[in-house]
Amino acid sequence: MEFRFTEEQEMMRQMVREFAAAEIAPFVERMEQGEFPRPILAKMAELGLMGITVPEQYGGAGMDFVSYIIAIHEISKVSPTVGVILSVHTSVGTNPILYFGTEEQKQKYVTKLARGEYLGAFCLTEPSAGSDAKSLKTKAVRRGDRYVLNGSKIFITNGGEADTYIVFARTNPEEAGSRGISAFIVEKGTPGMSIGKDEKKMGLHGSRTVTITFEDAEVPAENLLGQEGEGFKIAMANLDVGRIGIAAQALGIAEAAVEHAVAYAKERVQFGKPIIEQQGVAFKLADMATAAEAAKWLVYRAAWLRAQGLPCGKEASMAKLFASQTAMDNAIEAVQIFGGNGYTKDYPVERLFRDAKITQIYEGTSEIQRIVISKHLCQAC
Ligand code: CAA
């Protein structure tokens, strides 16, 4: 067993760490005020971070999956907002085209997405189809060389900012379940596609989350992704991998909570000594650091499996389940250690606390991760 990054992965870690400290950290307050981090994404594109795992022939950096996870992890320690923008852009915004697209679709879209000229988004969730994704109602009817889309999607991360949207719609009304669903690449500005309200969220203030409505939106037939009826499997297969990205985002939050809490506890003196020397606080920190370490190995083990091309659905769900719980627990404890200061916006743990919660909800709630894990356990018996 090898519990070490390769030289290339270590270089990635160092580069992203420096970038996050120098460029993202000074931008955090602007994101907190609701600004979408366009200038940051432009710099990330220059560094090749918008297409880390995309092969060079399609404009990417051609690096391994572990390197991608390192980038999400390190970025999220400083800004979970930038972490989720990158994760959604890559794993569910770009990869469906890379893995299921035709050569023409890859040339047309993946190259631009990988170079950061385009931003990607993923439209699965609907008002009455959240966890129960296969009950989605958006329809796509073939008319000649086009599909006409009608329906609405909610909670679309990167919505309104993205240039391409992977949209899931029902092409076969006779087929109520997952087999009647197809996937489409829909370009920004498609007539009939409208961007609705921005959600006012608890956290991740710099990331955009919107409703998208399709009213007789015409999509060229060549933008069908995969075959008709394959859409649900495309969604699930990409979520399997996407969940490792969200797990890495949660890991970043969990570790950041430990780092901030340790630094504060060393400085803060009460009853004549730093609070880190007081057992009540020291034990909290020990538990937080231990949980973050455990989350780290679940996340990197899932990423390693993915990098080897091995099945990783169960491990991805376990990593997301545990890392998101750890992010939340550690953020709560960090606020507690900061005391009254932790409840103010003057210290970063208040933001981590708000940012952590969503990691237990999007890309499949913790309850959905338990369903996925338990289904794998059933298959194994
Ligand atoms: N890979 C490939 N195919 C899969 C699969 C996978 N991981 N999981 C299921 N399938 C296939 C099944 O084989 C089955 O195929 P057949 O009909 O041919 O047999 C089909 O899909 C239906 O499978 P199930 O009956 O198991 O489906 P289900 O209704 O029980 O749902 C679920 C499974 C795991 C609960 C799924 O609905 C799910 O993941 N729900 C959560 C949705 C979700 O994660 N949404 C996230 C939105 S994106 C987002 O959040 C991005 C963001 O903003 C950050």
C-alpha cells in the first residue's frame, strides 16, 4: 500500500494551495457579497484547472482523477464556493459529454469546457423530482431534426453563468420509469430557455443556483447525448463520480474547521492559559482532526479506485456520506471553540458552518447515499 501522492500529484497540491491562498482568499469577501467569481475562474482556466482530467486532445490537462480531487479539496479549504463551481463544471457539466458524447460533441463542447472558455451545468432536479430523480416530468418531443423541450428545473448550480447545460427530459411518455429519460446538451441562449430566480442560499453565496424553464425550447437532434432512453444511466454514472468531488469539497471544509480552530485555540487565553491546553477544547480538536483524517482516506480511496478505472459507486457514496457529516460536525465544533466570536462574521468559521450544510444535501442527500450503499451491500450478498 502506498499512502503518498505521486510527485505530479504533490506538485498539483502545492500549486493549487498557493493559488488558493494568493488569488481565491482575497476574493472570498466579494463572493460572500454575492459576486460570482469570474476573474478566479479565468485564472483557473489559465492554470488548466477547468479541464484537469480531460485528455489533452480535447483541450484538457490530461491528469489523473486523484489530481482533480486534490484540486477540489485544496480549493474548498479556502472557498467551498469555488470548489462546487469547479466540481459541477467538471464532473457533471463536462464528463457526461466526454464519456457519452459523439466525437463531434466532444470537439464542439468538451474542448471549450476543458479550456474554461465555457462553463458547464447539469439539470436533473425538478420541483417534484429531487431525490426521486427518475420521476422527472420535463418532456422532449422529436420534431424533424430537433427536440422540443418543455418543463422546469430547479437548484441548478452554475445556472445563468454556464454556457452548456446537460438537461434530462422524458422522450418516451409511455415509459414512466428511468428508461424513458434522455440527456441533451443545451446551449445558453437557446430560444425558449429562460433563467429564473436566483436562490438566496444559507451559504455558498458566490455560487449561482437558479431555476431554469424550457418553453418550446428547440434543441438540435445532434445534441442528444447517448441514445434515447439512456439519460438516467448517464445521470447516475456521472453522479457516482461527481459525488467524490462533493466529498472532497466537504473534506476541505472539515479540515479548514480544524485548522482555524487550532490556530484560535492556541491564541485564545482563558483561565490563565491557551484554551488548547484545556482538556474540554483539546479533546474536541482531537476528535475533529481524527474524523477529518478518516474522511480524507475515504475520499482519496474512492478517487484512487476511479483513477484505476475500478467500480467506485459504493465508495463514492461512503466518502460523501462521511465527509459531509464530518464537515458539518467540525464546523459546529469550530464555532463552539471560537465561542461568541465564532457566531460573528468577523471569523471564517461562521461561513464554514453555513457552507457545510449543503454537502449533506446536493448530489444526493445523506439518506440517498445510504440507499446507494445499502443497495451495493444487497448486491454483494
Ligand atoms: N450507474 C448506472 N446506472 C444506474 C446507476 C448507476 N450508478 N444507478 C441506477 N442505475 C440504473 C439501474 O440499473 C436501473 O436501470 P434499469 O431500469 O435498466 O434496470 C435504473 O438506473 C433505475 O435504477 P433504480 O431503480 O435503482 O433507481 P431508483 O429510482 O431507485 O433511484 C437513486 C436510485 C440512487 C435513489 C437515484 O434516484 C438518485 O441518485 N437520487 C438522487 C438524485 C441526485 O443525486 N440528484 C443530484 C442532483 S445534481 C446536483 O445536486 C448538482 C449540484 O448542484 C451540486
